[in-house]
Amino acid sequence: MVFQPKRQSFAPLVPLRALLLLFIAVPLLAYLAYGVDRYQQVRKESELRLNRALRIAQEHVLKVLQTNEIILDQARGVHGIDDEAALPDRQRALHQQLSALTQDKLQTQFIWLWDANGRPLANNRIYPVPTNLNVSDRDYFRWHQSKHGELYLSERGVARATGAPFFNMSRGRYRADGSFAGVTSIGLSPTYFETFAKDLVAEEHGMALTMVREDGAILMRWPVSANTPARLLANSPVLLRIRAGHKAGIAQMMSSFDQRDRLMSYARVGEYPVYIVTSTSADKITQDWLREMAWLAAFGFPPMMGLLLASRMVLRRTKEALSAAEQLKKEMVNRKQVEDALLQAQKMEALGRLTGAVAHDFNNALMVISTNLALVEQRYVEDKQLRSIDRAVQTATKLTRQLLAFSHRQPLVPELVQLRDWLPSVQGLLRPVLGRQVTLSVSADQDVGAIYVDAAELELALINLAINAKDAMANGGQLRIVARNAQDRDMPPGLNGHLVVIEVSDTGHGIAPDIVNKVFEPFFTTKPLGEGTGLGLSQIYSLCKRAGGAATVQSEMGVGTTFQLFLPAFDDAPDAPARAQKNALRYLGKDLVLVEDNLEVAQALIPALEAMGCTVRHFDRATRARDWLAHQTALPDVLLSDVVMPGDLNGLGLARHVLVAYPELKIVLMSGYAEQLDTITREGFEIVPKPCAPAVLAEAIERVTAGP
């Protein structure tokens, strides 16, 4: 009998081969899918960073332009139109008035008054004015001479008096009969804006920030380049969009500066003919994405290779086992029963080895992959947190910028806020927060009193309440904010006197009765993990308590919630905007000792105090001031000292010593650390935050010297 061996069957290898292909295809497809998705995320993150920088720059430039427009209006009022012949004789007085207007305005280079022929009448920095200057050929002078418009923003140029770069805001002056009387102009420093842009994009490698006039004239660009053109090309995509009426947008296009493909975001600054453009190289976005994908590949490739090697080893062993099993079948004629038993044993052994090897190697490989993926995800989260912060935010960032200006360990700066003027302006901040489904109503009674708070902190409080209201009105609703004088029936327990109440009411689902008394507790939140910190309402409560008021909440399920912010009112608050109060200098006429170790700070404070009529003696150490006081027969009026100072004696220690040794000497302390403010206040000392406006410092000096 001739034995005909059966053809070997490798059907059991089919699943193993499929598994081998899966070990290659699945990670590769997952890697490619993740790469596509991650590229979109990296691009969106770049857009978010561009937009964040754009919003910050837009807000800053808007405030600078608004401030300078106010100064410009004030400068036009320092002289009359009908007494032009007397203006040369008033040059010194005009010089002093203009100098006072620009005190501590870093962005303002100069204020010029020009006559109808383009010759100078007065200046805030140069006295007497140069007689050889003439600006009748300047674009802004010709603009007002032709009576084209009221406010004009010039092209960038070089000042003829100082040689410094500038661009200016100007208004024409016209006589009662409508004839041209001259121009009042304020020169703005491009270097100031370049410094701001440098700080803003310091951590954003490759980001550029540009200020352009709506006709394409370039006012400022960071990074500064020697080959920066004077204006955008006529076919610049951004300029074409601006001319088409688009006030804001984002697009990827070829840059007019370096002819590189860049992602750009631009927006108009208020109603001024100025646009801010932030951009980053599209190549950098790709490079960041490739770098991250390379790291992921570096972590994922070794485990995948381990899986492949393990699978190949199992496949090879399985082939060997199956080959041996097929060879045993050839002896089935003579020793069929023995061979069957042996073959069965070998099959079982091979299957056991296969199962054990696959399970062991596959589980080990999965462990390596899952661990490395966790490390990559952790690295990514950390990177995102570091990039997030600006804004803060402002803040931020604005929480980990508000974690890494909250740290605006920046002290709060209270100021008088006239609610009937201030509250309507907040509506523009709240509208984007609420979205389209929520209607917003903001109003303030005309007789509502002024309050003394940090305006930025009050804005944050209203934004937090708006966010909570939006979350409570998922299907839309109404948010109503009203400011009025509090009535006796409104008063919460423990409060009396003249108070202002700001009511914030929504038509949301309400707050459950069992938790309504917990909403002001720090870290208490009903939002899912990762969607809320529980600090928003506690910040509101702290704001009110710090100002001497209180915060309450009333809620009805299915009807809505009303928060009431009670704050002390100041009936004698002037109607002028807080900005004007903050910038005004008053006469003090005090003999003052200044203790400040930072020479630059001291050099800034001394002229401001002297401008208020003070005689100032400066010491850079608390010990030196203490020793000097010990030898004086006549004490000064006020001791003004920083708190944190080098040496064995700091400002607070000096204040304690003076309080005991010289009780008649008045003390004002300064600090840039928010946590010190409350501590020092509890000890009874007058303290002002650093930095602070001269008016704030003057008010503190007046308070301590006005007492008995």
C-alpha cells in the first residue's frame, strides 16, 4: 500500500496572519486619523492664540486712543480762538498746562498747538518752542486746513523737533466765522506700542503684530524689521478685505512683508480708522504638528514593533507545530492509534503555546502602548496649559494666567465708579458671553449713587453671573441687570446707610433650595468636572464684603434667579469720568519723606509728588530713614514708604517704629502684593497698591493729613 500524504493545511494561520496585518494597519490608521485630527486642533489652537492676542491688543490700543482723544479735547480747550494774538505771550502757561495733561502718559510723546500757517504756538515738552518749525506740509495739517474732517490719524513719520518716530491724532481749530485757526495734535510713540507687542507675543514664537491705518499705512509692526514697508501693498489680501468693509476676520494668505504663507487675524479698533493684525507662519503650524507627531511616533513605534516581532514569532512557531503535526499523520497506517494520540497531544501543546504567547506578548504590548499614550496625553495637556495664560486669562489663564496680569498677584485698584455712565458700557462685554438665545437688558437709575470698587473686578463679577445665567437658560431666556439706590426693605441683615444695589436676574431653571445657601462658598459648584471651578460666586461675595457691602441670592425653581450686590454709595462723587479723576493732580504742599529701594520707582514718584507741591526727601533703605528721623528736631508731615524692602527693616517695620516713636508723623504705605493689603489695613495703616495713579496717592496723603 502506497501512503499518499495529505496536503498540509495552514487554515489556522489565516487568523494569525490577519492579526499580524491588524497589528500594522490598526495602529497606522489610528496614527493617521489622530494626525489629521491633531492638525486641525493645532490650527484651531493657533487661531485661538492669534485671536486672543488680537483681542488684547485691540482693547489696549482702543483704550490708548480713547485716552489720547480725551487729552486732545482737553488740549484744545487750554486756549481760546478769539485771542490768537495773545497766544505767544501765554506760551509758558500753555506749556505748563499741556505738560500737566501728559503727566505719566507713556504712550504720548508730545502735544503741539499750531497756528493757521503751520508754525508752533506751544508744546508740552519744549519751551520755548523752536521758531524754525513748520508743519504746513504734513498730511494732517493739510487735512484740517481743507476741513475734511474732525479727528485725523496721521501716517507714521519722524518728528522734526526731536527726530523720534511718531504718528499722531489731531483736530482742527476753527474760528467763530468758520475760518481755519490751526491744528492741535498729539504725537503717539510707535516704540510704546512695539514694547507692548513684544511683551504680548513674547511666548508666542513666530507671531507678529501690526497696526495699520485703514488705507494701508503701517503705524507699527513687531518684530521690527529694517525692510518694513511704509504701507501695505495695494493687492494685500488684508487691505482688500478692509476696503470691502470687513471689520474683522481670519484667513491664510501670502504676507506682504516676507512673502510667506501666514495665518492672519485682523480686527478694527473701535470706530477708529486703525486695524490690528496678528499673524503666524503657516510653516510653524506644520512644524509644531510634525514635532508632536514625531514624539507620538517615537513612543508608539517601539511597542508596535514589539507586537510585530511577537506575532511573527508566534506565527513561525505555529507553522512549525503544524508541520510537525502533518508529518505525524504519515505514520497513521502502521501506528494510527499511537500517531493519533501523539498528534492530538502535539496539537494541544501547539495550541497552548500559541495561546500563551499571544496573550502574554499582546498584553505586554498593550500595556506599553497604553502607558506611553498616557504620557503623551499628559505632555499635551501640560503644553496646552502653558500656552493658555494672557488674557489673562486676562486673566486666564485673563485661569492655570489668572493659575500662572491672577496671579495677577496684582493688587486691586479701587476707584469711584459712576454706575449710570459705567454700567451701560459693560453691555458690550456681556453680549458675546450670552449668545444669541439670551436677551440682555442693562439699565441704571439716573439718581443712583457712585461706588468705590475695582472696576475690572466688578466687570469680572458681572461676567461670572452672565455665564451662570447662560448655563441656566440652555433654551434661551432673558438676563436683566439694574442698578438703583437700595431701599430699606431691600437691606440684608447687618447693613445700613446709603447703599447701591445691582440686581442681576435671569429666567433660568433656578437653584435648588437645599443648595441656594452654599452658592457663595469657595469651590462649590454644580457643574460637571472640568466645567467649573466654584470660584466665580465666591469672588463676587468677596468683592461686596471688601467694599463694605454684601451679596444675596433669591431663586425659585422653574422661574429664575436674582443676585443682589449691595455696595456703599458715595453721593458726593463728581460726574466726571473716573479716568479724568485718576489723572488729575492736586496741590498738597506737604513735607514728605519717601522710602523706596527701587531707584526707577523713586525717580517716577518724586517728580509727581513735587508737582503736587510736596518737598520730598528720598531714602533707599528703611534703616536710613529711621536714622535720619532720629536726628531731626522738626518732623516732616508724611512718611511714604514701600513695604517690601531689602535689609533687616522693611516698610511695615519702619511704620510700626514711627507709630510708637513719632505718633504725630502721618504714615502712608505702598505695596504691590495683594495679600499684604488687608493685613496692613487691619493694623490701622493707610496703604495704597502699587502701581497706582498719582491721584490715588494724593487722596491717601490727604486722608491721613486731614485727621486729628
